[in-house]
Amino acid sequence: MSSSSAESGWLSSPILKKVVTGVTGLGLTLFVLGHMIGNLTMFSGPDAYNQYAHFLVSLGPLFYAVEIGLLAFFVFHIITGIRIAMGNRRARRSRYAVRRTAGGPSRQTVASRSMIITGLLLMAFLVIHLLSFKFGPGGPGNANAAYFTTVDGVGMRDLAKLVHEKFQTPWYTFGYTIIMLLLMLHLRHGVWSALQSLGAMRPSLTPVVYTIGGLLGAGIAAGFIVMPLAIYFGFI
Ligand code: HEM
């Protein structure tokens, strides 16, 4: 496929691609922040965790609308992210073809290269994650009486049981820990890059926003990691 046909279509503008990646990325950051906080209900016990998950599902049409929006955000974020990375690669190739004395990669190149790698690994994680939990035993299209419980007289999915089972195994627990560290790196650069693409930042603010992105990424990753580790080491 020629580079011009690869760049055709309504998402061909480099600025539009960056804006779409930035807006969807910030939206997904809010989702992971909310998801992480929700996960911490496990520290109040399995019933609290199940009630929280059940509350979300019982929102009905609102819940499904948010799920569809979330899916659209993931799809657009992944498509535009991959296209930006492909565009950067093409630009590097043509630059090297003209000027063979190019030195080592710039900090920006290293950061954007790591974004596509961490992004693709997170995408693979997400597929496994959804198959294990959302569509796991007791989930949609996978009815299983062993993963059903009753809390205060209300019947619901026993998601806490499934989460406890998964995080008994070392490869699952430490695999999640590694993925959450990748998420931290992805968020650190992503938050900075998104705010820059959206023009919400003066160059003088770069160190501040990079620090905020780093703290946000580290906070979200730490919040996600504590629950699997607490289960694995038998604290909850
Ligand atoms: C320790 C880390 C995590 C744990 C224990 C965890 C746990 C769960 C569980 C139990 C569900 C099923 C909820 C339900 O069906 O009601 C779920 C759904 C989901 N998780 Fe995670 N999660 C973690 C990290 C992540 C991360 C890092 C992402 C994104 C990069 C993510 C994205 C999702 C998505 C998109 C769903 C489906 C939401 C929905 O449609 O209801 N999760 N997670």
C-alpha cells in the first residue's frame, strides 16, 4: 500500500489524529482512575465489591451507554495511536534516507516509540482481561451458578470470588503488576502529550505537566497493584 493511500480517509490530518488520540486518551485516563477506585472496594470485603459491581450493572441503559462510549474511545485511541506511530516511522525512514549521518534517537522519539510498545501490550492485556473477568464465569453469555451470590437478599454475580481465584496464581498476580507498571509509563507520557496536542499547555509548563502525569500514572498503577498483591499474600 502506498503511503498516500495509507494516509487517505477522514482521519488523515495529523492534527486531527493527535486531537482524537488526546481526547480519547484523557477520557480513558478518567475511566482507569474510576475503575481503580472502584476496585479498592475489595478492601471493604467481597460483599462490598460485589454490591459495587452489581450497582453499576443495575444502572441498565446508562451503564450500557457508557460501555459503548468506552469501547468507541478505545477503538479510536488505538487506531489513531497506531497511525501516528506509523507516520513517525515513515518520517524517520525518509529522514534517514536523505541524511545518513543521523545521530542517536531524540528523547521525543524514544518516548513515542515506547508509547506504541506499551500501548500494544496494554491492548493485548485488555483482551485477556475482559475474557477473564467481564466475560469470565458468571459473566454475560457465561452463566455459572457457582459464581452467583446473594447479598442482603439481592442476587448478583460473585465477581469477588473470581477475582480472588485469579490472584492466587503468581503468574497472574505478577503479570498484572508488570502490566500496571507499563500503564504508569503510558500515562506519564500520554497525559503530557494529550495536553500538548490540545494546545492546553505552554512550553514552560512541560516539567510541571510531566510531573503531574507521572504522579497520576504512578498513583493509578499503585492503586491497581495493591489489591491483587493483598489477595496473593493473603491480607484480604
Ligand atoms: C489490578 C488491576 C485490575 C483489576 C483487578 C480489574 C478488574 C476488573 C473486573 C473484575 C472487571 C469486570 C467488571 C464487571 O464485569 O462488572 C473489569 C472490567 C474491565 N476492566 Fe479491569 N481491572 C484491572 C485493571 C484494568 C486496566 C488497567 C484496564 C484498562 C487499561 C481495565 C479495563 C477494564 C475494562 C474496559 C473493563 C470492562 C468494563 C465494562 O464494560 O463493564 N482494567 N476489570
